[in-house]
Amino acid sequence: MNTIDIDNTYVAHSYGRFPICITGGKGSILYDENGKEYIDFGAGIAVNSFGISDDVWKEAVIEQLNKVQHTSNLYYTEPCAKLAQMLCERTGMQKVFFSNSGAEANECAIKAARRYAFLKYGDGHSTIITLKNSFHGRTITTLAATGQDHFHHEFTPFTEGFVYAEANNIDDVIRLATENKCIAVMIEIVQGEGGVCPLDKEFVQAVRKFTEENDMLLIVDEVQTGNGRSGKLYAYMNYDVTPDIVSTAKGLAGGLPLGATMLGDKVKDVYTPGTHGSTFGGNPVCSAAAISVLKRIDDDLLADVCKKSEYVFSELTGADGVEEVTGMGLMIGIKCTKPAGDVVKACMEKGLLLLTAKDKVRLLPALNIDFETLKNGVAILKETIAE
Ligand SMILES: *Cc1c(COP(=O)(O)O)cnc(C)c1O
């Protein structure tokens, strides 16, 4: 049997995979097992921040691999400590909890908010407002936090304590907060899985003001938008707000599993020994990878991300067959007259790998994709959408 047959036989069928087996690549070019070449506009769903098999990233990973791969959280390791320091210094957050994924980073954010409110106000103060059309993960609790009904079937009972506000409707947030004993509002700055929809700046600022005035926490889920993706280090930085809690994962370690939950001033001491934990969290190899990634997300790289973003927007806005282009930085959604799935399939045959988000084609290329590769990919996409 070939890889695809073995996988289909033995791997749980929770994914609808494309019939491609990736065997290697370099940067934003991938190869499948037949040697076919692809331009990669997906980057492992915003994970491979510097593409495939990047030399600087590999050096950082291998250097740490040659020292120690794991110690448990009973001991200190330098990469974990240094990474936390780096994240705090670059965001103004005060402390970081490390985990292995976006869902876990959000679980940690939710637990932090619950514990903060419990210690201050006691039992019963636990409800968190999330937004309709949001996505916060696949665990039972983060599914409950996800404001999309179609995720809410078949896995009941869910964790209680989530209510869903209309995105960009501050009155709805205030209504829900008044009806329930709400402790926090949790948002994505750009709803990624929901269709690459950026929230209105005025709305996010109004949420920040309202939560501040009512001792509610603002949690920003930067699992997808974080780590340079939006053109700033974190997407909330585009909106002139300071959250109380920021969760991130996907691109943080450039291809290794690492989640981080950053805790601001109000909640920095919410976790005391024994209140939360993760066996793999803060793993030294993943942390070393993340340090290498963050070091490279400097002003020059971010300016470059914005330039590439502008290029994609200008090429595709108003192009034949394109109804709408949305997003921020190198997180871009394209609503086409044709179904998104058809565009993705046709592009795949022409050697361009894309993603979808709801009814849109979604682009999440590596932050360092070179202009030539970007241009070639956009040309294939444009031509395919227009056909
Ligand atoms: C991908 C994603 C998650 C879930 O991350 P996992 O690593 O798959 O658990 C959570 N929130 C947002 C906004 C995401 O895009």
C-alpha cells in the first residue's frame, strides 16, 4: 500500500485530506511524492512562519536538540525562560503560560479568567462572552466558546458559561453582560475560520472600554492572527488596545507545537503552583524554535508583510470573478463568484496550494515568501478565479 492508502486505512477520518502526499520542500515551495512542485499559500495553516526547512530555524532547533529535548516542568530551562521574557518585553504582558496548541492556550485563558473572577467575586461569576462566527478550538470547552452552531451538535454536554454576542455590535455585548454575571469577553481580531473577517476597530475599542469599566477581562485569541501574521507582532496592536490575556500558537514556533497564554497586569498572579499545568508545555526545543522565529519578526519583516499584503489586495480587489477581498497582513480571504472549493481544487492541479475559510479562498503564506513566488502564485489564483 502507498502512504495515502495506509493513512486512509489507519488514521481516523476526521480530516478530508487532498490526495497529495508532501515529502519535502524549501521555503514556500513544496514537493509531493511524485516530484510535483507546489507554491505554498497555506504554510501549514499559518504555522510555518518561515516556510519549509528554513535554515535559520533548523539551526536553532538542532542546537537545542543536541542539548536537551525535554525536562518536564519540574525544572528550569533557558529557552522557556528566555522566550517568556521576550514575549513579555514585546507585548507589555507580565507572565506567560506555555502549552502545545491553540485550543490549550485558550483553555488556559478561560481558566485564568474564571480563577480571577472566582477569587475576587466568588462562585457564580463565570460567564464569558464570545462572538458569533468565532473559532476557538476543538476541545469540549473551546468548542463551547466557539460561536458557531454547527460545531455545537453531537458532542453535548458542553462546558457551561459561554454566551454569544453579535460581532461588531457593542450593544449586544452590553446586553449579554447585563443579563449574566459576565467576567470576560473573548475575541479574535480577525475571525479566521469564520471567513477572514476583521472586527471593526471602533467595536474592539468599545469592548475594551466597557470591559475595563466593569472589571471584565478582554481575552484576545491570537492563535491565527499572532506572530507577525497581521503585519504587527500581534493583531491587537493594529487597534490600539491592550488586552488582559492574549493566547497564541500556530506560527509561534514556526512548525513545532507550542501554545502561549500571555497574562497582563490584572491576571499575572492568577496561577499559583498546582493550579494549571502541561507536561510538554514550554518544551525547550519548541521554545528555542519560537525564540528564533520571534527574533526575525522585526520592523523590517513586518513592513515586508504589509507590502506583500498590499500587493495581494491590489491584484485581487475588483479582479474578474472576485467579489470581495478581506483580511489583514498575510491573512487574506477572497470571496469569488465560483465556489471556494472549486478554486482551491483547480489551483492545486496547477501547482498552488490554498486554503478555504467558510465561503472564501484563504491565503496564509509564509511571512518570508519571496516576491517572485508570491507573484507567481497570485497569477495562478487570479487566472483560475477568472476562468
Ligand atoms: C487554529 C485556531 C485555534 C485552535 O488551535 P489548535 O492548535 O488547532 O488547537 C484556536 N483559535 C483560533 C483563532 C484558531 O485559528
